[in-house]
Amino acid sequence: MNALGAFFSRNAWRVFHRNLLAWQKYAWSSVAINIVEPFAYFLALGFGLGAYFSLTGYGSLVQFMAPGFLGLTALNTATFDAAWGAYERRVFNGVYESMVTAPVDPLEIAAGEYLWQAFRSTLYGCLFLAVIAGFGLVHSWWALLCPLVLALSGIVFAIPALLVSFVVKTQEHLFYYFSFVVTPMVMIGGVFFPLDKFPKWALVIAWLTPLYHAVKVFRALVLGTVTAQTALEALWILVAIAVFAFVPVRSIRAKLAN
Amino acid sequence: MCAQNTVVYARSLTKRYAEVEAVRGIDFAIHAGECYGFLGVNGAGKTSTMKMIYCRVARTAGELLVLGMDPARDASRIKQRLGVVAQENALDPELNVEENLLLYASFFGITGNGARDRARELLDLLAISAKSKALVRELSGGMKRRLVIARALVNRPDILVLDEPTTGLDPQARLLVWETLTRLINSGLTLLLTTHYMEEAARLCGRVAVIDEGRILAEAPPAQLVTQYAAEDVLEIVDADGRLPADTQLDGLVARRERHGDTVYLYNADNRVLLHRMAALGFDPPRHVARRATLEDVFLNMTGRELVE
Ligand SMILES: Nc1ncnc2c1ncn2[C@@H]1O[C@H](COP(=O)(O)OP(=O)(O)O)[C@@H](O)[C@H]1O
Ligand SMILES: [Mg+2]
């Protein structure tokens, strides 16, 4: 099957629909968890800690963090469900097992999961966007492009998480991914503070992670400082999706058709 | 090679996992409209055989044709026409009964009102209509199994493949499943099932293949297997002190004698005649069971092991 075509195949949307049906049953608690927690951090750090200083050249901490938290929300929602959620679906709930006894291809399963994570990131990210807009922290109509970037971010963050969920042998190993990959990525992603005082090598590592680029795009859109550089950051995300989206498919195939 | 009405054809079919050779070159042909069963203990290779047929695992060697197509090339087209009841239920616990059916139907391109009608019809057929809005975790084991059967029928399959359809069910639930499967067989559907219950094989299957350690040891209609590999009757005698008369003294009435522990199994044509002859020899068996031979005896004779431990 054509790789890009999988995203538009009916079965990919049915996989998406399956997740939507399951999610609807606990949507409110899911929304609460995915919004209340980052929002609490945002308030505590932005207004609590931020009350004591401002960032030279960047203004208040809360203004700096607001777009950063859009990236963080996309990262957390997509990562959590693509890693842990997909692990549950595969190992405990037999969801994919029944899909492959029906004529659903592993490529369509991956595409459906990406679409689902794009949806989650967009939904939760937009709720957060509404909140920061309410605080007067959004300064440009460019911010209307945030949903699109949230969707792409959801996909790019879901890729490694989905891969991990299909290769780990036990659920404990999932937490290695959270601790050794996701958390350091957040620290160097430019979410909480600017990175220009970081050593060069740390910036190189940051440049290699998707969060760094997503946060730059969100910041430009929210502040209205869009330049050609912003387009390149977005391009980085698109290229990463094009190059890596099919890496997990091999592992899915190995687990579901051996 | 492949007769007109052959729906599954296997020749030297082999499945090897990393270290284990689970299926060691088996041959069989399943005909349209029959119920064909694989009878064997745990680890015999039943599930591996089914999974190769329903395109879940690739075969290692040999030939396999399902509905005239090769699973290595046409998996998707084969799946479109199969109904699969896998050994594990794999029902979606986050969806309710009806959603499970509708989602599965959608994978076959059955959607909208057509899907809803089909789901309703199947829930009626499997007697679980009352539970259509229940979550899967609220169902009993027997209901779950019936839901899996309903799900397998949603695409009006040409062959229904069932891997141990009643294992783990209580006798009443098992009976319900048997009744449903009997109705499906009578309606002309081709069934392929695995079991380690000889009663299940005897009741449902037109032909049974006895499978052990990855090989088919015999294949025939159940009654024929029994007469061919066991006998009409069995006399089980507990003979701890070895007083039982030798076969030579019993006028050739014993077709076959097996000993497992203290129990001796005398396969013969008619228990009454045999007991009569023993009495004439002055031997009155103290503890014994006189019964008809079954597939269990066939299995015991062929493998030296019991079917259900
Ligand atoms: N995925 C697998 N990897 C390695 N060995 C397996 C796998 N599946 C089954 N086996 C082995 O193959 C043999 C046959 O198993 P199976 O086909 O499940 O038999 P049955 O269904 O009759 O119990 C067993 O020894 C089992 O341990
Ligand atoms: Mg099995």
C-alpha cells in the first residue's frame, strides 16, 4: 500500500474511530487530567516563580512559558497515549489482534494511531490556547495556525512513542522512555526558559529533538514574530514525519504478523 | 491438485518458531459444507495450524491454499472471506457489545444501517441481544465467547474457523455454543475447529484429524476412528495384583490391551461376551467399568497419553 495513502485509507479512520469511541466514555476525566495538570504547573511557575524576575530580552516568565506549554501539552498527550495507551490496547485489550484478523494492515493501524494522536494534541492544545488567550498572552492572529501545528506535533511525538510501545517486553520499560527521553527533551526544549545561555553541544542535541522546533513555531505564532525561520522549523517537523513515520510499522508488523 | 469443493488445502504444511517445530508437515483438505476438526492436547500444534490458515502467522514451508488463494500473497482477500474465533477472545473491553460488532464490521466495509441490521440479527442468533449496550467486562465467559462467534459471522464468511471454541466454559455455556454451531453447520456453513474435548469433536465434526506433536496421526469420521483405532467396547479393570487372565485364555476376544498404571483397558467387540468368558474362567473382575469406546481411547491408543489431563 502507498505509504501516504494509508493516512487517508478508510481503515486508518476506523482505527481512529475505535479510539474515539473508547475515549468518549471517559472524555471528561481525560480532558481534566490533560488540562488541569499542565495548567497547575503553568500557574505555579508562571505567576508564582515568575513574580520574582523577568527574562532579559524575553519579558515575563509567564509570557515566555505560555507558547512553550502548547508544545509541552502536545508532547505529553501524544506520548502518553501512543506509548502507554497503545501498549494497553495491544497487550491487555487485544485491540490490534482483532484488527489483523480482519483485513486491517499494520500500516493502517499506525496511520490510525497517528491520526488519533493528532486529534488529541489538537484538542488539548487548543483548550490550553484558549486559556492563555484568556490571560491575554496571545498577541497575533498567526495563533490561528496553532491547531495545524498541534496536529503535526502530535504525529511527530507519537512516532517514537508508538515504536517504543511495540518493542518493549514489559510495561516497566515504557517508563525508561519517559525518564530517559521525554523528560530530558522537555528540559532542553525551550519550554520553561530560553536556551541561549546553553553550551553549543546542548543546543545541537536540542535541535535534534522535535519539541525544540515545535516550541519555536508556537512562540512565533503566539507572539506574531513569524519569519522565514519559522517556516523552516515547521518544515523540520514535516520532514521528520515523512522520514520516520514508517519506522514503527516494521515493529507493528513483526508483532502482529509473524 | 485441488478438487472443486476443497476450501482449505494443505500439503507438507510446516510451522517452525525460533526453536520449536510446532507443525511438522501435515496434509489435509477441507471440503465446502463440512465441519472438520483438529483434536489434540495442548501444544499439539492446533493454534499454529489455525493461525497459518487465518493468515495471522506465515507458514515456514509447505503448500497452503485457503479458498484457492495463498496466504503468503492474498492474506487480505482471504481475511475478507473468513470468520475467525481465535483462542483468545480479543474483545475490546473499552467498547460495548454492539460497538464491538459494528467496529469489526466496518473493517470489512460493512457500515451504516446494513451493519446495524447485521449486528442485531447476530445478537439475536447468539442470544445476547439483551446485552447489546453492556460493556464486555460485564459479560459471562459464555456470553463473551458467543459475542466472538457473532463478530466472526459479521462478514458472512465462507469458512468459520474456531480455535477451541468452548475451552474454559462451564457445561451449560458449552452446550449453548454447541447448539449454535450445530445450527450453523446445518445451514451449510463450512466449519473448521480445534478442540481437546473428544465429545465436542464427536458431536460437531464430520471428520476429525487427530493431531499430536505437530503431526496428523489419523483422519476420519469420528465413529470410524473409534472402530478403526479402538474397538466397539472397552472394559477397564483395576488389576493391581495381576490376576487378570492373559489374552490367550480369552479366546481372542480382546482386540487390544493397554495398561496405564493399575488400570488395564481391554478393547473388544462386546463387553458382555468378554465378561461372560472371564466368568467361565472363574475370574470375577472386582472393580471395572464396561463402556463404549470413544475418541479418548483412540487418542490413548495412538499417543499413549490422555486427551484431557
Ligand atoms: N509464537 C510462538 N513462539 C514460539 N513457540 C510457539 C509460539 N506459538 C506456539 N509455540 C509452540 O508451538 C507448539 C504448538 O503450539 P500451539 O500451536 O499453540 O498448539 P496448541 O494450539 O495445540 O496448544 C508449542 O510447543 C508452543 O509452545
Ligand atoms: Mg491452542
